[in-house]
Amino acid sequence: MKRDATPVGRTQTPAPEAPVADTGRRNFLRRSAAAVGAVGAAGLVGGKAFPAGAATMAEANPENLPPNVPEWNKYLGYSVDWQPYGLPSEYEKDVVRRSVEWLTATREASINFTPIQDMHGFVTPNGVCFERHHGGAAIVNPVDFRLMINGLVDKPLVFTLQDLMRMPSVSRFYFLECAANSGMEWRGAQLNGVQFTHGMIHNVQYTGVPLRTVLEEAGVKPNGKWIMAEGGDSAGMNRSIPMEKALDDCMLAWAMNGEALRPGNGYPLRLVVPGWEGNMWVKWIRRIEVGDKPWFAREETSKYTDLMPNGKARLFTWEMDPKSVITSPSPEKPVLHKGLNQLRGLAWSGRGKVKRVDVSLDGGRNWQEAQLDQPVLDKSMVMFRMPFEYTGQELLMQSRCIDEHGVVQPTMQALQKVRGTHSVYHNNSIQTWLVNKNGEVENVRLG
Amino acid sequence: MKRDATPVGRTQTPAPEAPVADTGRRNFLRRSAAAVGAVGAAGLVGGKAFPAGAATMAEANPENLPPNVPEWNKYLGYSVDWQPYGLPSEYEKDVVRRSVEWLTATREASINFTPIQDMHGFVTPNGVCFERHHGGAAIVNPVDFRLMINGLVDKPLVFTLQDLMRMPSVSRFYFLECAANSGMEWRGAQLNGVQFTHGMIHNVQYTGVPLRTVLEEAGVKPNGKWIMAEGGDSAGMNRSIPMEKALDDCMLAWAMNGEALRPGNGYPLRLVVPGWEGNMWVKWIRRIEVGDKPWFAREETSKYTDLMPNGKARLFTWEMDPKSVITSPSPEKPVLHKGLNQLRGLAWSGRGKVKRVDVSLDGGRNWQEAQLDQPVLDKSMVMFRMPFEYTGQELLMQSRCIDEHGVVQPTMQALQKVRGTHSVYHNNSIQTWLVNKNGEVENVRLG
């Protein structure tokens, strides 16, 4: 069963392919020159028609090319006052977050998805970082903002934002993945778009104060073994976190990618819980209570638990296991060109660094190691890339992440053997894309 | 002589400081608690007045605090459809690029400045990356975009954007600094704002194809020793680059911080020349010609050369030397709090990695090593941080960058001894901020 999500909008239109000449030279254009010819065949280059079928236009003598002086070369451009805060080109208007109407009962307690098919590199730009709200995005005035630390502490505290910013801060790249990312795929290939199957994730440079510093300031009592983080939104969203994690690498962050958090991502302050499910990264955080046991809050009992085959539920399944996905080709990024192409994708592990990403073009029979972009950082996304040949044959593309602890991203079959089919959360299984003979890409389930 | 730039707009309003109680405990709040009390003294917290002069409000029993339920906790927030492409909070509306009216004859051949005083971490968000245009920002249609490689090559080539994207790509963080950054400071402390003294810089993750790959595709002839990169804007801005650099680490980049380049930063393609002056990073690049000698283009003869004391001009001064600046405190970021504060700043070197940043609070007499945020990357900015005490005394704050080759950021006196006072470009000297007794910060020249 396959169900289309809301329309993805205008994506790249595949250009017709002109015949390909093999010049016999070790090069990329040997095959890719066709696309230039194709554009020429389809229209005009620089105001003059270019001979159709000239597969080797890229190798033509440029002296013979049309004058090729487009509008933007002729007229004065925009002044430096044009956009005090800049925006993407109008030609990139389809690179936006999207949501799925039928997924949730309301638009406020809902989610939108990062357009990861259009991401280059491991930074997710702030404008398209996915959002999951439980009571809508709160608009918080930073001057009136307060954070309270109470419960089993020597000295309950209330902080202003400026108080926190005067404490020693750090910046770190971390991925944030919703536990429900790929959740709709447990019961078959459901959504035909990588934005929807894997887009509940982002990766940014967070800046803030280590939570440990703030807790030490308040003085945690010996029986303080858990914290409860509570959001300042209308849902008052709250979660329990064991003290060990709170004192390890958690942060109270006010910035993402160098600037203040965006309203939908918790402005002015959110909890950062590296490697753990996104729901715990409490936004608009207003209070941290220290206790001796977990709170069993709504979002860690009725939700964000995993119903197992025996009818019991896994509770406190925090860590996000190694995972990866090919983002291009993908349903939104068909293969437009016969010959040599590049695939790219994203990999991550909540347990630490990504060690290796393997790619298969034949549904998991043969694997090749992909190239990892540097630097590879702890609990941060990494972009992987690999060249591949496309001659019009069917391909079954997969990627598989192996982290520094040797943990391997599983197949869905292997995952279901352990977890059954009732779950919504923590699906880190291998994704398969079918590239068909027209270069279109489809979400399929193998076996 | 001191001249104010265009108004910086609303900056943080210093809150009145309440008396400080020293609780004797090793903590940050010992001194910083005052600010919370100050806000309480100045108004309401959560709807109820908080006792004025309660310097240790942060240590008060939170059970006694007012209910503290602000509006955003009471009402449903925005839906996930609110901003398909997200924007900063309305409270951050002053974190924008700014320009200086008197600096250039036109607004199109001009520059705007990155608000580095508000940057956290080493990523510059795309919306505020500074822009220098020579004929205005070109708006290029990526479908009609072409890049030509010609001159001393075996096979002249014309690429579409898709052709380039099918070649093997990489992502790398690099700083881009205009050669004229801090140029107005050669003849004394001129501009009272770090956005204006040091804001002609940004640092993003660029993604593209190595220029080497493209040149190898065309086949550089043995006498091809230089390239000329030509922009697709109305200025047709062009620069000569030695082949050695072109084959080393230059890139043709289509993405910054994960998404397509912004129009003002060269969309859809710009040259990346790591560590070298920004003028060479040709935007909207349309042509690369291979030659046997430099072109002596306008922007490398009449401009972007350094007039020396003997009347001759240094030519081809490409590399950006080690440099750093404290971004907070700075004229835009006064010291609002008596007690323990944190300073932060940015450091970079066009020669490689930053090895160390020293900070002085007394005008260069004593130096302490600042903390460097990880990872420290090649030819990328690094954020440094250091705690400091402020008791209302005057401070003369400086920072000094030392790169991995041991090259040290010089004083202005040392720099002027070699270069004289006629130059506009390549001022990498140490910046001094005077913090006065009111916590205000001023741009001053020592000695």
C-alpha cells in the first residue's frame, strides 16, 4: 500500500536527454555533456538556437558560442540595502518545510518536515529546520523569559536569559531527530518523498551553557537522580531525563547556527539532549525540577513509548540508533541523466560518531563504502556521497550507517523481528529507493 | 578623530543594577544574581512585584514566586504551516546587515556588514552574511546559467549548473573576509561598532566541486599558469588567480550552510578561494579563462593593492593574515553587569588553522589564553571565549590570534612600520576596546 503525501510542489523537471557521444576520455562530461546539448535542443542558449543533438556542446569551441549575455550581465543589480536580513533566491521557493494534513488532528499539535532532499552538507539552514509542536509555536518575549530550577537542590534558582548568557558557553553541532521520524514506514512503504519519510530531523550548531553548570549552581542533592524539563508553551510539554545524561552533554541553548533560536525551535531557550529523541529537547524551557524518580509524564507514557509484540511497551527509549538515507536520488530528486551521477545522503548516530556508510545499488546484495564529508563530529549528521552509473537500468538504492561502536543500521525485517509492527517510534531501518527505467524514484519495501 | 557610523538601532538596554550580595559560594550567580533582582526591582515578574533590592532573588524559594504564567503559556501557539521558510523572532529584528552611507559613491557598488556582535558560534547565518557588490546583486536564473572554461585548455567547455552538480562535490567551512575589512581603521579609531570595524566577513559551510576537477576536465595546457575568473554581474568583476592555488583548494560552490547560495552571495555559483581576500571569490561566476600570465584587471591594479610608504604598491596580496576581534563586549555590547562576565570573539587565519588566541584586559601588558570552541578547522573562523571580572574599573580589551604556522596578529604600530599609513587593505592589527566605568565600550587606538 502506498499513499502520497501532500503535493511536493514543483520539483526539477527532467530535461529530455540527447544522444550521448562517448569521447573515450576519462572524464565526467563524457557522459554528462548530453544535458547541455539537451537544454540546447529544448530551447535557446544565450539568445541563439544551439544545434539539437550536439551531444558534445560542452566540448565545442566557445568562440563559436552565441554572445551569451543574459539580462543579469547587462543591468545594474540590487543595492546593499535590498535585504537587511537576506532570503533565498526566488528560484528556490520550493525548498521549504512541508506538512501532512492527515497526520494529526490539529495543525498546532503537529509537525512539519525538513526538505532534506535539497540539503548540501551537514548544516540544516535555520529557515527549514523541522518543527514539532504540542500546543503550537510559542512567541516568547526574551526580556520576560525566566528559567526556574527547583526540587531536590540546595538552592532553588530563577534565571533571566542574560544570567545564562553570562555563564561559560560552548557551541556544538548536534542532530535533532524526532522519535517518530520514518514512523509511518513501519507498516510498508507509505510516503513517496524523502522529505516525509526522513525529514523530522535537523543538524545545526547549538550554542548555550552546559546544563551541568546550571545544576551545579543550584547544587543537586544526593537523592536527585532525575530532572524534569518543562516547556513554556501552552502544552507545558515535559519530560524526565536521568541525572547522568543531564550532567553529561546536555545544554541550555539560545542559539542555532550562530543566531538566536527561531520561535518554532524554542526561542529564546531550549534544552539540547545530544543523540536522544527530539521530544526531550524541551523548547521555550521554563522550569527544571530535580527529583528522585521519573515523572511518567504524558509524553513518556501514552506517547513516545514502543508497543512490543508481547503487548508490553518499551519505556524511556531515548537514544537514537544509527541511521542513514540517500537524499538524492529520492522521489523528489529523479535521475535526470544517463551516465555518471553522484548520490548523496545523510547519516547519524545518537551513540556517537558515524564510522562508515555503505551504499548498495542492488537492494543490499553488494555494498560499497561511500565518502564521508569532513569533519565527522560526535552525534552530528554527516553527508555521504558516491558516484554511480545510470544507463536506464532499474536500481534498488540503499544506505547503511555503521557508528563508532560498530552498531549497524538494520533492515526492516531484522527490526520487526525484535520490535514487531505496532510501533511508531525509533524506526532506524534501511530505506530502499527504486530507480525505474525513466529515472523516477519510488519508495519501496523489499522482502 | 572618531566618526560614528549610521545608527546601530536599538541595542540591549542596560538594566539598572541592584546591590550585590556575595554569598561566599563558588558560583556564577554569586555576582550575577543581581541582574534578576534588578529586573524585579524595575518592574514585575509574572504579574506580581518582586521586592526591590533582593539581590539574591535567584536564591529565593521558588515556591514563593508569583505564579509566573506569561501569555505564551496560556494560549495556543502558531501552527506548523505558519512559516514554510522560517524567520527570526520579531525580538531579533535588530540583528541585521547594515551599511555606511558615506563609504561609497553608489549603493550598488557598495558593501554591507555582518552583525558579528550578535553571532554565537562560528557559523554565520545566511541571512546576515555581508555582501560586497561591484554592480549590484545579480538575480540569475539557474536554468539559463552557464559556466565557460576557455583559454589555454585542451578542450573548452560550457557547463550547466546540473553538469557541475553531477561532479564529485565536497563541503567545507571557510571564512570569507573582504580585503578592506577594518580598512577604515588604518588612520585611527574611526568607527564605533564592531559590525563596522570587522563585519566584512562571514563563515559558512560551502558545498561545491573542486575547481581542480573542472580544470582537469578541460585539460590545462602546460603553459597555463593562471586563471581569470569572471563574474556574471553587470560589473563583469574579474580577478587573476595563480594555477597553483586554483588546483589546490579552490571550489565552485552552489551551496552555503546546506542550502543554495543567496542571490547577494553569488547564486547560483561562486568561486571559493579559501583563505584569500574576498574580492577573488567571484560571484555569479560565468567564465574561467586559463592563461600564461595574470590579467592585471581593474580590481587587482587600481583597487585591491596596497600603497606602501615608498610610493610603490604591493600587488597580488591575496592571503588574509591571522586576525581576531572581541565581539562582546564591543561598542554594541556594553558590559551590563558588575561581577563575572564572559567575553567572546572570532579569530581566523588565511594561512591555516588558528592555534591560539590570547586576550588582554589591560591594553596588551598581560595576556591570558582564551578557550577555543571545537572543532578548529582549516581556514575557518573559530569562536573564542573567556570569563572576566568587571567591578566598574576601566578595561582595555584586546585579542591576538596566533595561527598554526606561528604567525602572530600584530599591533597597528608594528603593521604601520612596514606598510605605512596609505593602505586600505589587509589591516589585521589588534583591535582595542575601552570599557569605561559605566560599562560602555569605545573603539580606541593605543600608543
